[in-house]
Amino acid sequence: DTAVSQTPKYLVTQMGNDKSIKCEQNLGHDTMYWYKQDSKKFLKIMFSYNNKELIINETVPNRFSPKSPDKAHLNLHINSLELGDSAVYFCASSPRVSPRANEKLFFGSGTQLSVL
Amino acid sequence: DAKTTQPNSMESNEEEPVHLPCNHSTISGTDYIHWYRQLPSQGPEYVIHGLTSNVNNRMASLAIAEDRKSSTLILHRATLRDAAVYYCIPTGNTGNQFYFGTGTSLTVIP
């Protein structure tokens, strides 16, 4: 079984549409994250959730809304998609928020979003 | 957050050892040094981490300078499957949330 799974793997859509990316982890972790990797391959954290509670929101436009129905799931909904949203989005999880220093991140395989 | 400096790219011959350096001169005393790598078209994966002492695991070794301002990831025998971007990430209990820098792109030459 895949530890952190994301769907879909590829998402092609038109500007202005609303889309969602789903993420599930079966590791029993409390903390989940969304990262965005742009065309220059820079990997930037967007959000982190601990046990369904938002911990980090890194100046992401409010068109992006994460939703965590339970601690095993963290979905990313994007409203009014723009060309600049095209990127690869990675979901990740770690055991706990604190202490963090000695813990590992586990990543999904990514969702390639293309906005036309 | 501690800043890191890594070479943009490095090359290694297959079967040779590779030493990937990272400078993290602003690291705090309680930050661990994590290394992750990202293979083409995949999500990042954990490689190794340490605090003060050198660390070994089945993937690599981590050599940490005595003043902790730099570290080196050592791949003992590079294989083609080790071609990836390697990220050095100081991570603490406050503030840091695994912020990735630009990493080092490793090319392994057959």
C-alpha cells in the first residue's frame, strides 16, 4: 500500500475553473502538508495541518482552500484557477507537529496541474 | 530559519563515492540536519538526518562538522538510480517546517 497517495496524478483544466486534489495517508500521522513545485523546481510549503487543525498558511492566495475531514486526509481545493497555478503539487505527512526536528516527512508522488 | 548553501549541480562517475556539501552557518543549536532527495518525476524522499554525530544508514552517510555550520552527504558508491536533486534542510522544533532550498542536482555518469 502506498503510504501517501494523491489523486489525480495529472490534472488539465481551463482558466477560471475550480478543481480539487485529494491526499490520503495510511501512516497514522497527525500532520499533513501541501507543497507546490513550480517550473523552476523550487519546492515551497503552502499549508500544514495537525490533526485537522491549520498550523501553517504560507501567504497562499485565498483561492486555495485546504480541507481536512480527518487526520488521514488533506484535500486541496482551488477556485478560479489561473495560469500561474500550473505546477506540481505534493502532499506530505509527518508523525507530529511537535517535536518536529527529529521526524521525517513522507511525500506523495505529486499532482501535475496544467492550467490552459 | 537557517539558510543553506549547496552547489547547484555536481557530477559523479558510476561506482565512485560522492560528497555533497551543504553550508548552514546560521543553524541553531537544536536544529537537526535533514537530507532529502527528489528523483525525476517523484516526490522527495528522506535520505538521512543527524544532530551532532556522524550518521550512517543503508542509503548514505552524513558527516557533520564539529561547529555544525556545514555537513556533507556521502554516497559511497553512486549508481544511476542516485541521480536526483539533493536537499539539505536544517529543521528545528520551532519555526522550521521543512523549508526546501534549491538543492544540488546530481548527475551520475555511466
